[in-house]
Amino acid sequence: MKKNLFFLLIVSLVSCSTEDNNTASFSINLVSSETTVSIDQAFTITVDANEEIKELWASTDNFATGGYAIRQFGTSHVLNFNFDTLGQKRISVRAKNQDNVVSENQVIVTVSRGNALKINGVQIISFYGINTTYDPEFPTTSPNHLADLRFGLSKNKLGNPLDNIYSPVFWYLSNIIENQGNMTWDCSNAELFINQNASLKFGLADIDNGIAGADLLNGPPDYREISFSNYIETKPTTITYTFPEINLEFKLFVEWVN
């Protein structure tokens, strides 16, 4: 009887050890299509696992934010990325198998400027309702009745890296210039790099108490789309955009790669 108990104990320990080893063996490997990319350049990271993946996370900020999904991913899945800021980027990926065991891995990609241009400033020349009253609580003899200006830029960006879907999102919001002021913003420290073949949506609003009080593009739509493709050859440092139907004219001050 003692021998039988001893035998059962050994079998039980071996069995548990085997299960623990199997559980601990789940792992993922990351293969990036590129190790160095340019601003706005799309690239992929393939997640390969030695078991089927049930859940998958991907993040560029140590999982403070990022994409997550529960699906039957199989043993391999392709993640999609692009970046519009320079420097080294650490991409972290977590995967969970059917036994709820999590494996994590990272890959580092370096982002260079490539042919991206840099937006250094914006100047408004005219807009819908310029020099008219936007704050009627003030008399027209006071500059406070004029619009308090803020512009915004949006562009197509990749959303969840688990899905290769691009959509327009806010890229940059300026500070507010009160009472029209000089209608000029210095953006040189904002690191506004964008691929020269990309397009942007430009918006302009009167701000009251921190929120948009009026659309200064007389929308809809509340934006105008601009691009740089007509200037790639000449590379001017100042580009003027004009939309006479809404009395909108503004300049971008840009820096090109030589």
C-alpha cells in the first residue's frame, strides 16, 4: 500500500510538472517588416505564436493606450503601424492563449524624417466675418467683440493597429489668439512633420469659454482640405491657400528637406 501511494505521488508530481511546463511554454515572436521607417510610412509587425492566440494587445506606450481584441487569431497575425514623430519607438505586444496564459514581447523601430516637410507656422489673412462682431456682449468700440481664433489640423491616421483602417483625426490644435490679434502662430516647436504627398484638413473657429463658439469657415463643411503636391518641385517656404467662396485665405510656413 505504501508503494502504491508513493507511486501515485510521483505520477502526480510529474503530471503537474508537465502541465506547468506546457503552460509556461506559450510564447510569441515579433517580426517587423522594417527596422527604420520614415514619417507616415506604413509598416507591419507579424506576431507568431507557438499556440493559438485568443486575445491580442498592441501598444506604443507600455499599454497606457493601444489596440485590443478578442478573436480567433490562429498562430499568426499582422499588426499595422505608422508614426508621425521622430525617434526610437518601442512597440509592445501581448498575446493570450486558449488557457489564458499571457506572453509579451517588444520590438524597436527608428523613425527618420525621410522626405517629410515640417509646418513651422500659420498666418490667417482673412476669414468669414473678419472684423465683425463675434462677442456681442462687448461694444464694437472694444476689440473684445472680435473673434478669438483657434485653428486645427486633422489628417488620416491609423487607428487600431490590429486593423488596417485609416480615418481623419485631430492632429494639432493651436493656442487661442484673442480679439483676432496678429492672426499668426509659431508652430516650430510642435514637431509637425508630414509626408509631402499627404493631405490635411484645416479648420478655424471662434472660441468662447474654451469651446468653439462659431465656425469661421461658414460650414458645413467645417474644414477645407489642403495638400502640398503642387509645391514638391518648387519647395516654397510659404504656401498660400485661398478659398474665396468663404473669404478664407491663410499661409503655411514650411520647411522642406533639401
